[in-house]
Amino acid sequence: MGIVIGLTGSIATGKSTVASMFMDLGIPVIDADRIAREVVEPGEEAYKKVVETFGEEILLEDRSLNRPKLGRIVFSDEEKRNQLNSIVHPAIRKRMLEKRDAYLKKGERCVVLDIPLLFESKLEHFVDKIIVVYVDENVQLKRLLERNQLTKEEALQRIRSQMPVKDKLELADAAIDNNGTIEHSFKQLKEILQKWDVLEEDGAS
């Protein structure tokens, strides 16, 4: 049976960069964010429930969700954020597990579940091992401001809506320090995968 690795971190810690490294090594990655977008596309069950709950004013002209508008509503109101999560999360989990099980059935030696809110959503039981990607808080804030064109207040609000990285590190099986170069992060990943017998010593899977 293959090993299932949960990949997580916090916003703007560089988790997507590490997910790409897994793919470069030929290891399939199931991306929770991508699935989260798929399950709220027009026609999907979760999409209908979101529109019923938050109203038609969160739609664009083409009837797709206006994500920035919905984001502003839920990031500033915990009750509404919980409402949205209670609709979207079950749909994401179902689809993620279907994909995970299909890869394992095919005989994959390793499958990665890339889940930003792995601990917050209490999904540790979906995986065998957990890797947390982390950076220093000042680096995280700087990256988030550059990437999303947010105000400092909005960026801090998003960081604080998640579990602190230091708490995640305590719960992880392994961690990747992403403060340095991509090469340094890749070296750490390969060492972890060698230790877990996913990769041979020469880096071949």
C-alpha cells in the first residue's frame, strides 16, 4: 500500500512551490485549493448551496462566483466563514478521497494531499505522514503583501485566521524551512522522502 503524505503550511509560506517539487519527482499531488474551485463551479451541488446561503449578489455576470467579494464577506465574519466552510468542505473532502483512493488502487507508491487547512479542518486521519512548509512571520507577511496586493491589515487578518505555523510544526512528522533557496527546500524534501522510503538515495523514485 502506498504512503499518503499531507502537505500543509500557512498562507504565503511557499507550499505550492513544494507541491511542484513532488510533481517534478513524479509523485501525484491532489490539490485541495483546485478541488475547492471545482466544487463551486456553476451546476455543482456546493455552488447551489453557496448561492442560496449568500445570495445572488456574490455572482459575476457569467453566474460564476465573485471570489474576491465572497472572500471579503467571510474573512471579516467568522460566522459566515463557518457557514461557507460547512458547505464547501464536505464536497472537497469527498472528491479528494475519491482521487486519493484511485491513485492508491493504481499502485502509486506515494500520493500527496496538498491541504492548506489540514490541521484546522482536522483531516490528519486522511494521511499517513504530514509535512509542514514554513517561513519566518516577517517573510510570510512580505510575500503575502506582494502576491495578493492586500493592505497590511487585510494580510494580517488572513494570517491570523489560520492556526499559527509554530503550532503546526509541533504536530507535523517533518518540516521544510522555506526561508532559503528553492534548491535548499528541494534538498530537505528529498531527505524526508528518502527517510520514509519513498525515494532511493540517488533521488530516483
